[in-house]
Amino acid sequence: MKWVSGFHTGMIVELKTLTKTLENFQSSPKMCKISSTFLLYFIQKRFLSTVSSSTIPLPFVSTIEFLKNSCGLACQTLQIDEKNSHKYEAIIGFFRSHGFDNSQIANLVSRRPSILQSRVSDNLKPKLEFLEEIGIVGPLLPKVILSNPRILQTSLDSQLKPSFCFIKRMLESDEQVTFAICRSSWLLTADFKGIMQSNINVLVSEGVSSRNIAKLIVLQPRAIMQMVDRMVYAVKTVKELGIEPNAHMFVYAVKVMVSMKDSTWKKKINVLKSLGWSEKEIFAAFKREPLCLARSEEKMRDVADFCLNTAKLDPGTVISYPKFFMCALDKRLRPRYKVLEVLKAKNLLKNKKIAWVLLQGERNFVENYILKHLDEIPDLMDIYRGNVAAETRSVL
């Protein structure tokens, strides 16, 4: 029997053992009365109950069984039966030949059962070839399809290709187009003639450069897929806050405003006000780093709590460095603070103003505050990586 690569070794051993059992039963006079059909049934039930059908290689499990077991009730609407098994096998085989694993195929069919009614040569094949031609290859291909299965049910010539050409005209390179589509595959199926073009027209009419519009599309593809009145409101609000359309931060501010509800915006402003900052200070911080208000209220509170109560930074310092609210608390701020505390305990920290140290680039921090002191504190890198035992040893 030819086994598909990646199949679980333990399951292979188990199947061979059960098969051997069947042979022994058949050759034993005492067991000759036991039906071979029954034993085969036993092996099938024992084996299939051990392994999920989504991981069993086809065609070991029938296509029909795979679909029914893996895709649930969604497939029942298509009245899956043996008559169409060859068609289903062709479709599943096609997706597998393009890098989809069984779980991804099951996911796709569960969400879009009508995929099983598609024609490979006329419908699926040209669309996947188009995606591969524009750079969506390897693991990216299943990822993009699963993020927006509508791609497979949308016209290639009247929607997908024109949408790609539309986006390409706005961006500077094919790589940026691919990046934008991977961030939001809905760019390929959205209304590019209506909504997207209208949103771009709003930005152009305000004096936003084509380069900055391209930056917005790459940063936040969904921004140009919002309803036009939302874009108009976001541009108006950002201008009222004092950020001009020709400013570097304008598209970042629009990105934030267009992606959140008014109520969410007010809640975030109120969170910072409750921590002692005035609206003037908050809006000044937003002008410097608009993305500081892109975090959730909970994460903003957590960062503020760390800065004010753990790192003991004064409120004026924190609001003057709004980038704090853009940093990962557990992956950046806390590990760096622990390193600085150890250096301080060993009288190796010369810079007492730690705010900028917490925010500087990764390479600079590692070179100046970790590698530089490894002779005196060999465990410093382990401390940075979160090794509690190393931290304890270093402060003793």
C-alpha cells in the first residue's frame, strides 16, 4: 500500500497490526466461523474512530465520507452522494495540488458548499492561476482564499482582474499590491468602480498625494472600502484636529478614524482623560502618533498602568511619548524594564531617564543594554527572554 507523506506513523502501525490480526483469524481453525466482513468492519471502525477524517489521506477514506465527516451539515444542503464522487474527488484533488491541506479544504467547503458544484477547468483553475501570477503563491494562496472564499465565486474577467489593475494603478509596485491583497483579500471583490474610486476621489480632492494614498491602501486596505460618507467624516475630523492633508501623519490619522465608530473614539479619549490627561494633551499626542489611539481601551489602560505605577514615569513624560501606547506590553516594555532594573541594581545603568530606552529600536537596545553587559551579567539575555530563574540569580 502506498502511503501519503505526512501520515501518522502510529496509525500506520496500528492498521498493520489490525490487518495482521485479520490474517491470523482467517488462518486459525478456531476462528474460521468469524466473518471476515465483520473483522474488516471492526478494523474500519477502530481505525476511523482513532483518526480524524480531515487528516486521513485521500483516497483511503472515501471522498463522500471525508466531506460528510469534515464539512458537517453545510454539505447536506447539496445532497452529497456517490453519483458525484468523481466530481468531488477532482475538486478536492485540485485544491490539494495547490497547497491546501484537508483541514483547509474542509473549512472552505463548510463555508461555501457550492464550491463542490464548480467546474475545475472553467472556474477554479483560471482563478487560482491568476492569483499565483500576481504573486500569491505557496502558503499565501490558501490563506487568501480562506479569508475571502467569494474570490472563487466572482467573475475573473469583470471583477478580479479589473480590481487588481485598479489597485496596481494606485500602488508603486507589484509587491505592494500583493501585500495589500494579503492584508485584505476583499480588495479583489469590493466595488472598485463605485466605493473605492469615490473614497480615493475624496482624498485627492483634499490634496492628499498619490504616494500617501498608496501608503493608506497598504497600511489599511479596508479604509478605501468603507462607505464614502465615513471617509468624508474621517477626513473632516482629522483636519479639525489640526492635521493637514499634506502632512506625513495625515493618512495614519485617517486610517485610525475611518476604522472606528464615534462611540469607540469617545471611549478612548475618556480613558486617557480618566488617567489625568487633558483633551489638549491627548489631541497633541494623536497628532504626533495617530496610531497611539488604535489600541483597545483595555490595552491603553494596561500600558498606562505599567508606565505610571511600575516604571514610575510621570504623566507628562508618558503623554509626550505616545508611542508607549503602540508598544506590546509583555513582549517589549516589561522585558526591557526587567533588564534595566537588573542593570540599576548592579550600578550599571548610567541613563536614569528610562522612557526613551524603553522605546528605542530593538537592535540599539540589545547592543547597548544587553550585549554590552554580558560579561558582568551573563544571564542578561535570558532575563530579556523572560527566564524568571535567571532574573532571580542576577539580583541575588
